[in-house]
Amino acid sequence: MQEGPPIRAAIRGGTMPALFSTRLMEVLVTIKAGDKMPTGSFGIMTDKGPGQLTSAELFDGKKVVLFSVPGAFTPTCSAKHLPGFIEHADKLKAKGVDTIVCLAVNDVFVMGAWGKHAGAEGKITMLADGNCIYTKALGLELDASGFGMGQRGQRFAIVVDNGVASHVFIEAPGEFKVSAAEHILANL
């Protein structure tokens, strides 16, 4: 069986057998503008230790900028992606954004430590998708096994209005342009 875009295209085009299409759509269709965000939960470090945050708690009745990085403490993520959102947090909030979220397929301890190290506290909500479940539900997982990193999330940003993706920006492999804070700010 093929993986990746050919299957996604076949599902969208209606050429996949009905027996398989429903399950494949859940796993392989990438979120797009106008889609409702998947239901799920995230790990979050709280003052009392590891906790959980549901997608309903995160998105319902709010405007959220969710950006994803392939890994905490990795070069582009630490030098550009997260710092850009920290730097522009006030400008994003002035444009009506209630919450800015950094998501990574890392554990809650790593995300909490990275947020503290980067000075994100009070500006960026650091969320963990430790088993890549939510990222897969978005159709934005990345196999980074060739780099010894296992399953990760692609680099992307989604603007979410009351649980619906209004803008979806997915980076091409190796790029850092459309998911940058400056690009999001210009598109709000």
C-alpha cells in the first residue's frame, strides 16, 4: 500500500475503496482552512507538575495561534521559531489572538524546561504531544527516524477561530518561512 500524498489525493478524489476510505481519511487527510480542529488532549507543565489540556479548553470561544516545531531545543526551533513568537506575542495579542501555543512531539518535561529556558512563560503556552496523536490527527506528522528522532510533527502554524482552522501554513521540507511569527502577524 502506498503512503503519503498519493493516498491523500485518492481519498479526496474518491478513488479509494469505501471499505478503507473512512479510516484512511482520519489518519491521512491534512487539515485545511475551514476544517474543525480534531478533538484531543495535550500535556502541559503546571505549577503542580504535569497536567492535561483538552482541545475544547484550548480552542472553544478563542482565537489561537498554534505553531508546531519538530523538536524542542533543536537549532531552528530554538534560534528562530519560538523566539519569534515570544518577540511578537504582544503584537499578535493586539490583533485579537487570545492564546499562542507551541506544540511539539516531546514530553511535557522537555516542553516545560524549553519554555522556561527560552523565556516563554506568560507569552507562549508550551504543549506536548508526546505520542504524536494530535499531530497525526492533523495529518502533519513527520518521520524523522533518519535523524534518530522518530515520529515528530512538521513545522507549521494554524490560526484557529473558535475551534475551526481559519489559516493553515505548512512549511516545505527544510524551510522556515510561512510558519514564522512575522508571517502569521502579516496574515491576521
